Amino acid sequence: AMLGDDRETIGHEKAGIMRAGQVVVLAEAEPPVSVLAQAQKLGLVAGQSLFQREQEFTLEWHNAEEWVWRGPEQMQAYALPQPALAGAHQRDNAAGVVMLIEALNARGVWAMPITQAQIGRGLSHVHHPGRLQRLAAEVPVWLDVAHNPAGVEALAQAMRDLPASGRTLAVFAVLADKDALAMASILAEEVDAWYLASLEGARGRSSDELAQVLRSPNARAVFPIAATEASPFLAYTHALRDAVSGDRIFVFGSFLCVTHVLEHLNSGGIGRDERGLNEADNE
């Protein structure tokens, strides 16, 4: 993997964007130790330039319609609408965003501070292509760029939060330097049929190679492989043909996988969605 093979190494690499004297928000209650070490090295001060979940801010409670964000003592608590993005983890992400806005408000970054009402409107209308994005198709189709075990854990929870009466079909494509078996294993109890796709490029992996990984002796689960296709869009259309009323489809495993499907759909393919993933982040 480009950023590292474990959470601490990846955290160290991502912490490289932090700068002394600038605002840093850690949206996790227990971030990697490597991130906290870098913050200390830069002299970031808790409550002034460093804000950590469950230390300087918290998500107090929530129901189906709203949730309450509470910041440091000098900042008021907000009752806010649920984010328009699907998935309980998006509320956690939103809590970090609100903390960043309030920290910048306190620094006078903007001539007119951003208000609670503006934050609420932003949450109600936010759209992020490829993050549990719902497509208008014959059966429910969800696109998600989960490309590592942590992302797939969040996707698994979303699957449980969005139950279906029929089967769950997975369109799955993963780069060669990713732990495909760990990702698939997390969803072994959630997915009824796997439609595997090839990804091209120097880090690409063929659908046949991916099938070998899922069928390896190290696999602790059986993965019902319905098809191996040359591209994510072909795997998607295959799953769509096989789906019946009550089924649902999840497309995931890589930014490249989701992008490939969206590009074809936005050019007039099956299950068209009017908004696409503009660019793929580095995985």
C-alpha cells in the first residue's frame, strides 16, 4: 500500500500534513499514537490548536432526525440535523467538521462567522459521490469507495443499517497491494454473491487473481463467486441482470472501481446517476 501496511504507519504518513501553529482536528477518539506523537513534536496545544474527539469535543446523543455536538467550554452545544450522507460513520465525520469550523470561527478566519443555521443547511444538503451513493436503478444500488478494512467495517455497518428483503450482491475490485481477503472477510456474513472485477494499471489486479485470493486456504469463510469480469462496469451490469425484486447491489473495493462504474453510467449507461466521482483520491 502506498501509505503503509498498518494503522500506525499510515497515521504517521497522513500526519505529515499537520503544521505548527495551525488548527488540527482529530475526529477519532483513539487516533494512532503516531499522529499524537507528531502533534506533540509540532507543539500543538490541546484546546488551542489541537482538538480531539472525546477530549475537546463530543457527539452527545442522536436520534433519527438530529444529533447534538458539544465543543470546548467556551463554545456552545449545537443540535444539528443528520448528514444527508448515508452511514452512521458520517455523523462522526460531521462532528469533526463542525469542530474545525468552530476552531476557525474562534480564530476570526472569516469576516462573518459561520452560524449554526448555515452548518445545519450544509449537513442537510451535503453530497459526496462514491460515499454510500445511491443510484436510481431497477434495484437499490450503493456505491462506496471503501478500499481498506477500516472503510469496509463502516460499509458493513451501513449494510446492517440498510436491510433488504432479498440478497446482497457485491461488485468488488481491489488493487494488488490491498488486503482483499481481510476486506471480503468482514462482509462474509453480509454478502450473498460476489461479482469480481479486474483493475488495470501498475497496481491493478485481475478478477481471476482476486478469485484465487478469496478461494485461498487462508480464507476462513466461503465466498460465493457469481462472476469474474474484465471491468467493474461489466461486473455491475452482470449483477444488475441477476438481481431480482428485493435484492440490492453494493459496488466497492477501490476508488477506481467506483469511478469506472460512474463514468459509464454518466455517459448514458444502465442505472444512470446525474452526478459522478470527479476524481479518485490516492489509495
